Amino acid sequence: MIDLFSDRKVVLASASPQRLQLLEQLGLNPLVQPVAVDEIDDPQMSPAILVRENAMLKAWAAANECGDAVIIAADTVVALNNKLMGKPGDAIEAVTMLRQLSGKTHSVYTAVCLIDTATGAMTCGQKASLVTFSKIDDSDINAYIATGEPLDKAGAYGIQGIGGMFVERIDGDYGTVVGLSLSLLRQLAINLREINEK
């Protein structure tokens, strides 16, 4: 995967410090270029399709702003009983989300989309992981919200931060829960190379 990106500008179409950190772990030094798009927020759409569509929107928006580059875009949603949970609009909504997640198992879906602007080649994929929360009471919820961490996280928590203390178990890929599956990224990089070689 790394040699696919060697001598190429890599653009991360996301402001997420967690996604950037994961890419840096691979030895990549991407240009961070968040994009403003009207994300799809359709409760009738399956979470797997929704994250894929939103990742594609972000990738194409970044591709239209960049020159020769490999674009990496991602989108993550939390779903409880197939009900989508995006980023909370305020602290009250965050409280509601965390109460709903308390003591239950929910799904986290992350999609990744790569575009090679030099060739127009694109490949996307998504993964899902199951996350089980311990029971949490209102005092813990309020203390957590006071940190500010939940307010810009899907499902109102960040597993890589303080919110990790509520997680009893993960079934699946940890990176998917953080917001960028490295195993999926590797497979998509291979796909992109194969598309370019055709």
C-alpha cells in the first residue's frame, strides 16, 4: 500500500485528528483538507449505504479542489437497532444518545473512499463493528459531557478518548470504531492500484 502512495501527494478529506494519527502510523504525511458537503441524513437508508455515499461525497469534493493527489475520505455513523446516531447537536442530545447506548450493543459503520485524481479511478468500501457499552449512570454521562469530547463524535462518544471507559467489548475492527479501518484502507489501496493498471 505504501508504495502506491509514494511520490504522490496524499490528501485526507477530514478534520479528524484520529484519522490523521492513524495515517501517520503508516508513515504517511497527508495534506489535511476538510471539505464542506451536505451529508446525506436519511433515516430510511441503511447505515452501510449511508456512510459509503457520504464518504464518496467528501472524496469527490476534495478531488475537485486538489491537483494531482490520492484522496482519502471517510465517514462514520453509530446505529442502535438500525437507528442512526450522528454527532449530537448539543449537550442535551448527547445525554439522550449516551442513555440509549448504556448497557447495550450498537454498531459502528465506517466507509472509506479513495480517488486518484490523476486517473479518475475511485474505490470505496465499508466495515462494521459491534461495540458493547457497560451500564453508565447520569452522573458519569454528565461528567463526560462536561469534557466536551462527545459533542463532535458520532454516537456522542470517542472510543480513543475518555469515552473508551464505557466500552466493555468490541467485536470487529478497532479502526472502524475510531473512524478509519487500516485493513480496509490497505485493501482499497490495492484495488486502486489494480484499477490504474488496467
